[in-house]
Amino acid sequence: MNIPTHIGIVMDGNRRFAKQMMKHAWLGHKWGLEKSRQVLQWACEAGIKYITAYTLSIENLSSRPKNELKMILDHLEKEAENILENKNHVVHRFNVKVRFIGRTHLLPARLQKKMKAVEDKTVGYKNHVLNIALAYGGQQEIADAVKQILIKGLKGVIRPADVNETIIKHHLYTNGQPYPDLIFRTGGEKRLSNFLPFQSAYSELIFTDKKWPELSKKDFRSALKEFSKRQRKFGK
């Protein structure tokens, strides 16, 4: 089976699953976090090198109810502590380098500190790479890349004539990584929602009605099988 080198995952449906189970929204996010560990393990077992997980959009920072947002950030902080303290965490068992991408400076300082500690602790891992997209927006990522390019242009490091796809790629949050072969979204919605718009130009898109907390290993493997059947043309 042809396995994607890089998979982007939109982990949608936590709140709706909690509502379906007649539980509070924060519990859906807790279940979603637990599912994330499982899916990371499944991806590593399948041999996927790069995983980018859409965890919290930049819009969520202002659109989510304050109490719910606080719960989400608390869950993320506890998970960072879990990675730092638990030697048996999936990140360590599968040698996964963790990176946090997005406008992470907008997050609480204490969480930023824990995130930096996780990145430092896993920086030497070589088997897999996990990009956790927090306070992330794809358009904002492109805007941030353009700002960097303009600054270098004013310094004479980059000339206008030099600017091309490769230059932009080198200034994205995912610099140094291949573009995602597959974007996989749970929850039934069929859109990218501002996730990796530049990088996903030729990605295969697969959607499932299963909400993120209820995703099974069989569902995940089915998505990989579907991907392996696709004939990728890259615009040709």
C-alpha cells in the first residue's frame, strides 16, 4: 500500500460528539485529545513520517466561549506536561519530534513555556515529525511568510525577481518538510477551513462523517487505503 509521507489532519467534531452523548463540550475536547494519541500511534505504525494536526484555529481564540477555550488550553498544557514527564508517551515510544506551528505568541505564556520545553525535549527525535497547529490560520501563515520576505527584501537579501514558490515555501511554518500528500478531515464537513492552503495545492482530500473522538483504527486505515488507490497528477 502506498503510504503518504505527510498527512494533514483536521480533527473536527469534538463538540458535536459531546453534544450527541449529552455531555459538556469540554469533555468532547478531552476525548479528542485522547484520540489524538491513538491516531498518532496509528500513523507512526503505518510509517507516516510527517503529521500535521489542526488543533486550534486562530479564529477559535475569539469565537469559542471563554470557558470552553480555557478548558481546551488547560487540556493542551496538561498534555505537554504528560509528554515531559511520561517516558511511555507515544511521542517517546515512536521517536516523534514535536513542533508547534501558528501564531503561538498569542497563547498564554505558561502554555508557551511548556510547548517550548516539549520541542526542546524531542528535538533530537528522527523517526517522525508532529506539527501541532495552534492559533493557526493558513492565510495568516502566508501573510507571516510574506512579511519575512519583505524584511529580507528591504535588507537586499532577496530581490523581487527572486520571489517564487520555493522562496515562499522556505518561509512557511512547515519549512523543510514535504507538502502533505493527504488531508484527512473528520466530522462530516467537506472543506479545508484555512488549513495549509499553500501546501495542500495538490494534496488528496479525504473526508469522513465520523466525528474525531469516535474515529476507529479501521476508519483511519480505510482512509490510507483510499489514498493508495488515487492517481496523483499534480496538475498535469
